[in-house]
Amino acid sequence: MKPYLVAIVLLLGAFAAPLARAQGVHGGAASGAADGRSPPVAPDRTTALLDSAGAWFLLSDPNSPPMLRRPVAAYDSKRHRLLVLEGAYGTGWPAVYSLDFEPEPHWSTLSVVGPVPVGRVGPSLIYDSLRDRLLLFGGSGYNDVWSLTLSGTPTWQPIYTAGERPEVRCGHSAVYDDVRDRMVVFGGLDNVSYLSDAWSLSLASNQWTALALSGTRPPARAWHRTVLDPPGDRMVLFGGLGPTGPANDLWALSLGDSSSWAPLTAVGMPPSPRYSFGAALDTTLQRIYVQGGAVAGGYAADLWSLDLSGSPTWTPVTTVDSLEGRADQAMIFDPTQDRLVVYGGTGATGTWDQCADLAPGGPLQWERFLPPSPPLVPGPRSSHVVVYDSRRSRLMAYGGSFRRTDVPLWAFSDDDQSAWTPLITSGPAPPVGPAVFDSAGDRMLLFSGSDTWALTLNPAPAWNVVDSAAPPNLEGASFTYDPLRHRVIVYGGQVYYPHTDFYTLPDVWALELDPAPTWTHLGVGPTSQGSAGHAAIYDPERDRLVIMGGWWRNGSTISHSYGNTMWATPLNGPLTWTVLPPGNVDPPAGQPVYDSVRDRFLLFSLYGAMGVWDVWSRPATCSAPWALLGSAGAGPLAASPVLFDPQRDRAVMLFTAPNGAATDQAWALNFGSFQVSLTSLTATPTGAELVWDSPLAIGWQAVIQRREEIGSWLEIARAVFDETGRVTVRDRTVRAGGRYAYRLGIQDAGAVRFSDSVWVDIPAKPQLALEGARPNPAFGALSIAFSLPDAAPAQLEIVDVAGRRVLSQEVGGSPGDHTVEVASAGVLAPGLYLVRLTHRGESLVTRACLIR
């Protein structure tokens, strides 16, 4: 074991018992027992707070495999998972995806906090096992370093480095040299040229150093791969792309005191020249595996091994089943199951989301997994259609643009443990078009512009053509279900006449479904110019057809918008169109939907570069104009068809996601009322902590008030329900031994509605407690917050990761809370430290991080 690791193990072992004791100091039970009072119990107190304004709620995040064009990956050995970021685009904020291998392989997206690095092309990513974090370096146009801590809540933070920094680069390589606690970087591509320099970043001091290398350095290159060879104490480099094209040369950089490059001569024919391939070290057999990559004329699918256990030897690995040719795949060696794992990559036919593994010690066959066939959850898609299956109280999404491993049809119902269900259909599948649910026939009807299709659901989903004698091809027409007459109504659309242009049509047609499908011309629409791209709604309360928006063309290349104009006609006789009064507010264009619970129209408007939802409402009786709803929460940031779910009193969007990412989430705007509950309460002599939960209140601002037994309510804090529907309030202004009532309020419809109050008894006796650094990580100076129970002597010590005591200070003399600056700027080097507080033979320990 390395000397510094021994020191850390001994140091943490010595502190194990004090740490266990320290955990009891902050618990509710410990604080309650300090003065003989019973520990506070969080009662199940709830109150209805929200009416029909609505609150956005994430129904489902299916965690399907991400579709990344150029994944940048690192293996988190502590948690046995692969962490992946997109490295193909220079915009946006990088989501962090996790492929966990246990208990069963599954994808998820890490919920991270802190300032987020800007997305970039071709950065490097390594796992720092000593500090349990990822380190992101560079990328096109950047030479900064970012840390993503993985213990606790994953947190991004920039690393402020010392010394001359490497120039900006992308397509470089980086390895973690755990013996010397540093990151080693080689090569890459700056804005103009290929690079051949090597740099070292000390992770103890965050100091950059250009490696003064002896020997002949490799030619400049990018998109190569380097692998750390621990037994040889060296970094091995293969392939890449340079000024003269792809390479297949092999080099080794010794990592000892005399860092030097040397070409590595290997026995056997090497792989063909390539770049952006997969590479991983099999730590069991001491072999480097190389898979695929970009080669002259296309993409490779082969697998090679480089044996490092003796004289380096190249060997082609013949597998039963080859992966499809690809480049930019993420590849690791999984030591827990002795296998190679490959994710993604881009080939001649597009980008892959598939994972595959191969056990070098077993049958040499790639086993594909995640997603299975059919997949357990849908992948992202767009340009799909959604209908509400009223017989089964579920939504069905069909078609659109989706990944090759997916299926066309999914059912969604979050009442079940598994919200998503793939529906495997028989019969030829139609192209996507407007669709409705035919409740009388228990089927989905779809209008392709010329043919009408039916998806029968009982006994098994099957597609068939209902009618192929439709009016002329009506692209952009609306398709509405009239349940009273068991028919569908088609209005408008556009046709194209050769050598002229597009024309919108004014005709209204009905496809009578009983006894046999028959088309009937009902009349014309509200304008002689016709319409396309509009929305059509059946209003069951008034048995009428409502048309909103759209555009018209008449042989020219200019489309004329109708804006948000609304027309209506009764359906129990000849068509008689009237304009619905627009009111004094004209909302932005959007998707209308009928709220059958409140007999109103809702309009969902998505606007702005990032996309923000505004939701508007107006009564279907037309007695009031459009009004903007004060819906809580940010909601999804991508467009999707909107449907109203009357059974659950909500509007639902399937396949949406924030920040323009892959669209694979399901969101709902929940109406009705929700409840808020106090779920956790902790009291110590120095403060009280209360946690309220309400999953439907995500994004709402809460007002927290407090009063004593004699006194008025006073506002002490404002907070926002987080992405999990939780508000946590810490009150540090209490009086030891005091008694306080707390309540939470939410402003709704101009009034603040409060929860029931809960009384909290604050323990009277101060206790030994070590809060730690403020802030943590600290910048420049290190201040420690702690509490003492009495005036007895107390010692505060700072210990580095090697086990050396670097500072010691007497801090006793008075009971209560204290904050002591133990190190001003420049006294301590940046790094990770252990802080120990000792009082009357009892010790508490916490960690502190100091950065510059």
C-alpha cells in the first residue's frame, strides 16, 4: 500500500469512534435527551394550498440510454458505474449520465448542483479516486479544470490552478497517476495545430507543470488514446489523428523521476491506423484492448489486444459477433465482472445508444444490453402523436422520429409501477398523422392525409386501413372525433398543384364510421381562404366544433397567419360559424386543449430561446378573455403535444425534457388541490431544522413564520420547493431552552394560506458540536464553526491527508457557538484537510477543503 494511503487509513481508523459519537450530537433524539425532554416528533399535519392555477410535476424520467454523438466517459470504481458526458457540442450545459451496473444495469441522470461548466467539444474526463470526484479538463476553446464531487450531492466547482496553464485544446488524452497524485495530459488539437506536449497537474497543490521530457516525443496528434500501465509505471499511447492522417504507432511515457518518451516496439501486426477508437486496460490479464475507430474510408468494427505482461504483443481478437463499425465509443474494463463494456459511438448509419459487453476470459461474444428489445422504457422522440385512451385511462404515443432500438408505439399510465409499456403491433404501420381515440370502437384512428387507419386494441394491437377513399391529400388538416355521431371530422389542409404552388382548402368533411366508413361533405370552414396547421377541439358541453389559429396560402409562397383567432360551429345541423370574442389580451401562439373539468380552454405557449411555458385560460362560455395562469414550477423546456387527462385533472406532455436535451420525459400540469406535510424536525441548543414536503409544489415559494408562546407571528425565511418538492428551513436565531411555533405558507390567488403550526422545544444545554469549515470549500482563509458545552479546555487541530498535524489551537474557555479563523491566506496550501475538535477526552472530526 502506498505510504500516504496508509496514513489516511490509520488516521480515519483512529477517528472512527469519535465520528460515530459525533453523529449523535446533531440528531433530534440526542438533542431532546439533553435536558430530559422527549425528542420532537414531526406530526402528520397537512393543509390544502393550491386550486386551479396548476403546478408542473415531472411524472416520469424514463432514464433510457442517452444518445450521445461523442461520449466522454470515466469509470467510477467506488460505485461500480460508468459516468458519461456529451463531448460533441460546444453549447449548453453538460448533463452527467450514469450507467449503474448493479443491481441490474440501468441509466440515470445525476442531479448536480453548483456552477456548471459550459459544454465543449472533446474534453478529457478522469476519476480521482482519492478525492472521489471527476475532473474535466479543456475542450475546444478551453483550458480550464472542473471538479464534480461525487460524495453526497454531486457538485460542480471550478478548480483554480497555479502556474502556467496548457494552451486550449480538444481531442487530447488524460490519465490519473495515483502514485504521484496527479493528472497527466498529452497532445490534442488547439484552434489551428496538432499538439505533442505533455503536462502534469498536481492534485494536492493544483499546480500545472510542463513536463520536460527526455527522449523522442511522439508526433503531434489528437483523438488518440492513452492508458495507464501501473506495473510498468508508464503511460501507453496508441494511434490518433495527426497532420499526415491516422496513425497506428505505439509509445510509452515513463512516469518516474526521469519522465521520458520512447517508441514501444510490439510483436505482431498492429491494428490499422485509426483514431477516436475505444481503449481499455484489462487489469486481470494486463492487456490493452482496442476496438473500432475511424479508419481510412469508414469505421472499423474489429477488436485487438496488446499484451503487456511480457514483451508487448499485438493480437487480433476474433469474436463470434462483431459490433457495428463505429468511432467515439466509450469503453472501459469492468474489474468486478472481468469484462469489457462499450457504450454508444457513431457509425455510417448514425449514432448508437446500445451497450454491449464481452468477457475476455469466456466465450468471445459481444452481448448487447440496454436497451433490450423491445426496450423497457422509450427513448427520446419528436414529431409524434398522442391520444388519450379513455377506456384504459392512459395515453398512447405513436411514431415520429425515434432511435433505431426503440419501438413505434408506447402506452403511458403512471398509476402503474412501470409507467411505460411498449405495444407491439401487427400489420403495416402507417405514417404519422393527426390521431384520435374512438371510444365506441375501442381503437385509435389516424389520418395520414389520404388514408384513414385504425389501431384496434382488443385482443391485440393491430393496424389496418379503415378507408382509402379520402378527399384529396389534405396535409395539415385537423382530425377531430365527434362521439355523439360516431364520426371523425376533417377540416382544411393544403394541396399542391404542379407548376403552381400550395393552396389551403376550406372544406369540412366527415367520415361516418357506422355502418360502413363513408365520407360526407359537411360544408366549408369560417373563411374562404381555407386553413392548415390549425387546432380543432370538440366541445362536448355545447356539441360544437371549435377551430383555433392556423394559416392560409393561395398560390403564393407567403403563409398568412390567423393568430389565435377562434371560431365555433354547432354540429347538430348546418355549419354556422361564429367568431369567439378575442377579449382584450392576445396570448402568444400555442397549443390549445379543452379542460372538461372546468369547462374552459387552455393555451400552452412555448417561447424564448431556451423555451419557457406560459399557460393561458379562458372560459368556454366566452364570458371572459384570456388570462395568464400563475402556474407553479418551471415545467418542461421542450415542445410536445398536450392532452387533458380528465380522470386525474391534469394536462400531460409526453417526451419532453429541459434545456433542449433529448426528449424523453413526461410532465403534467396538475390542477385541483395538493397537500403539504411536515416530515422532519430536529432541534439542538443552537437551532431548529424543519423539512416540509409537497411533490406538487415544485417551484413554489414558501413563507416560513415563527412565534413564541407569547407573541405574534414573524416571517423568518422564504424558500422555494426544490425539484423533489421539499423545503428545508434552518433557524439559527433561537434561544436555548426556548419554545417556538412554526408554520409554512404559500401565496395562492392573492392570499397566503398557512399550514398548521408545530411547536418545537429547544434544548437548554449547549452541546459539543463541530459544524466545520464555512464555507466548504473555503477560499484563501479557513474558518471553523463549532459549539462547546462548557468552559473546559478544548483543542482544534488541522491534519493533512498524509496524517501530519499542521495546525493546533486552544479554543476552550466559554460555552456556546464559536467561529474561529484557524488559517489566513497563505498559511495552508490548497488541499483536503481533516479538522478535529477535542473536549474532555471526546473528539469530533470533519473534512475541509481549501482552494485558491
